[in-house]
Amino acid sequence: MELELRQQTVLSHETILEETVEQAVECDALLPDYCPDIRRILKCTLTPVPMGNTVTAGRLEVEGLATLNILYISAGGEPARGEYKVPFSRMLELHGEAENPVISVTLRPGSVSCRAVNQRRLDIRGAVVISAVVIACRQEKVLCGSGDETLQLKTVEKKGTRLAGAVSREERLGKTTVLEGVGSPLTRVLRCDAAVTRREEKWSDGRLVVSGEVQAAAACANEAGGWERAVCTLPFELALDAPEAADAVFDVRCAALSAAAELAQDDDGEYRSLDWSVTVSAWAAVYRPYTETVCTDGYSTRYQSACRSRTLQTVELSDLCRESETHRETLPLPEQTEEVVALWARPEGCQVSPEGDGLLAEGRLGLTLLTRMSDGEWYSFDRTLELQRRIPGGEDARWDAALECRGVRWEQTGGELALTCELFWQGAGRRTLRQPVLEEITVEENRPREDAMPRGLYIYMADEGESLWEIAKRYNTSEARIREDNGEMGDCCPGGPLLIPV
């Protein structure tokens, strides 16, 4: 039988990868000739930098670069550093077809240790923690209506804001600055870090434009035996292709992936300048509002019929969190600390859990203090700040949260260190919704329904809240005809007698 069926194309999602693994990073390194000999290691840090993600042959390949920064005391008794870059690659098996995949990969440092084999050789062992999620976005055809009066279809209107894709881009920034008011020329850069300190985004002419500023900071030694802290602000603007997204909602993540500062000569030929290089990246998940009508059940009032259904799965946006905070805290310093020469901070994870009528975001900020003690020796000390912030949101959503540290200032007073941290909490709450939908209905016109009720007007005593669709289906009639004889009602019946025309 030729049926007058209407179909529409809808978007469905399937999570084909959600995994967290550790990738080993190993390095047997020799100090470059320009580095002084090692007397004592102070601190070893590992910073993972993403280099790309590729889906091929049922696998996700994650490529990155582990930057190993070794802070040590030289044979001459001064702090020095060595830096090594170790590439890594990890294959992760996908559990389904990667159709229009949305890929989200987060890299964070795991444990790391460094041992001086001798004065010029280092044995470094560490790990990078890789968290990867791949969601396939598929186009599915489902029934949405019929023009045949003998065919009854139960329709449901769906509304929401669902995942539509992801876009990304990165760019290398560069700048040369002269350090003003520096007396002695610089001799070396001990460490350079960078963070996105300001960010805003807008959609314009088919592109998502992410702009802002990156602030890079470097600790430098000078010829007089003193220390300088150099700061450089680099503006950026990244345009990401996001067609047909004028009504979209974006979950944007921005990061300074790598930072470097190299000594440079000024106009007098002295090393009082720095050449800065920072790579900044922007990644955005794109969510779009939608309204769809789908069919969830059906039957023919005259003939035997059969339905084929499936479950449509969609990833919906629940809430977005973007909140700034200035956090102040005072830390006690180790005894006999004479001076905190440098301080570095980096987030070490963030998670969200329900609390009361909202959510509680909990993050960790790791601090490394380079200090000079009263006996003239140098040491590094690690501290961890446990941070919390209440954010709005529903407990039924799953949160992808992140904590950024956009800057740290400190002031040493006696045996205490007063910290001021500029924090940025962000996250996206997502729900996975499952909706049964009708893919196909078949009608056998050579097989009339044997259970069809004789034509007539019946009285049915309905329970309050009973499904009007199930009553119509049982009596081989339609919801519309029942409403015509009983007045307008919703999907559920009021309690009491109903007139059922057949």
C-alpha cells in the first residue's frame, strides 16, 4: 500500500570514545654546551602541548609535545635551567563510525621525576594524562507526519539547544620588547610562562571571531647577580569558520599553548631586550537551537500494520558557566626564607558536583616558589591551593569544567607571602537525551484488522491521567475524533466518562 508519509532529517549523537589514559614520556638528556654543570636539581616540570588530533581507520591519533623544564643549581651556585621537547603520539580505538566527529582532547601533566646521572646528563621519566571524547554527529531520517486519514501517528515536538559541531584554530604570536630601567644586561632567562588574560567572542559574517590578550612573563638573571621579571602583553584575534551559526551558542576554550622568551640585543648592543613567542589556540563547541516534530508510534485504523522504531540520542546544552574571581590568600613561608625570587602557578584540574540547589566547582592551583634562603642557598617549594566556587546549574547535567589562572601577584612580608590570583571558571553542562522515534511504518491492505471495534459511539470510564493515545489506539479511532466529541484536552485524559466515536 502506497502511504503518504512525510520524513525529515534530524541530527543524532553517539559517543564513540570517552577515555582517559597515561602516555609515558622518557628522556635521556645531555645539557647543551652553553648550560653550566649540575650541582643540585631544584624542580622538574612537564608541560604538554597539543600538536593535532586525527581520526582515521577507526582510531583517534593524539599528537603532542612534552616540554620538560629543569630548574637546577649550577656548579657556580646560581639557578640555571635546561629545556627539552619530547614528541609523543597515542592511538585510541573508536567504538563506532566517526561521522562528522566532534573531538575534545585535554592534556595535563602527570607525575614527573628527574635524576642527574652526572654533571651533564639527566634521566627524566614522566607521563602525560590524555582525556579524549569523540562524539559522532549523524544525519538520520525519521517520520514526522502522514497525509493518510486511516493512518494515525503519535507526534512529539522536541525543542532544545543541541551540539552541532566544533571549530578550532591556533596562531603563533611574536613581539620584541626592551626592558626599561634595567641597569645590568641580562644573562639568561630562567623560565617563561603565558596565560590568556582577556577574551571575548562574537559571530560575524560566517565566522566566530575570538579576540583578547595573552600575557607572557619571564624571570631573568642579570650580570649584577640580580633578577628581573619581564612582562609582555600580546593581542590576538582568531577567526574560526562557523557557517549558519547566527543563532548559535558557543562554548569557547582559549589557551596559551607554549611560551618562549629569548635574550635580544638593544640599540646599544646590550642584552636588555627579549624576543617573545607564544602560540595561542581557540576551540569552540557549537550548539544550535532547534524545534522538531517526530513520530513515536503509529497504527492503521483499517489494516494490520507494523512499526519500526529506534532511539534517537542527542547531546543538549544545559548551562554555560563563565565567571571571573579574584582570589586572595596568605601563605606561610619556610623558615629562613630571605627572598621569593620567582613564583609560577598552573591549574591542576577542576571538577563539578551537585550541592544544595546549585553546583560546586572545585579546582586545584599548583604553585612553585623559587626562594633564596638566609644561608645563600636556593630552593624550590611546592604549594597547592584548594579552590571552590558555587555556580548555577542543574544536577542532571554532566559538566565539562576548567579552571584558568590569568595572573598571579605576590608580596613578601616577613615570613608570609600575600597572593592575589585572577581566576576564571568556565564549563558547559550537557545532557544526553534519548527519544524513541518512528523510522518506518508498513500497512498490509490485504489484511484488514480483525480486532477493529464495530462502528458506533462508546462510553469509556477513563482514569485521571490516562493516555488519550492509548485509548484511541484501543478503540481503533483517532485522538482528533475523541476531542471533537469531548472538548479539547491534552495528551492525558481527565477522570470520568469519555465518548469514543468509532
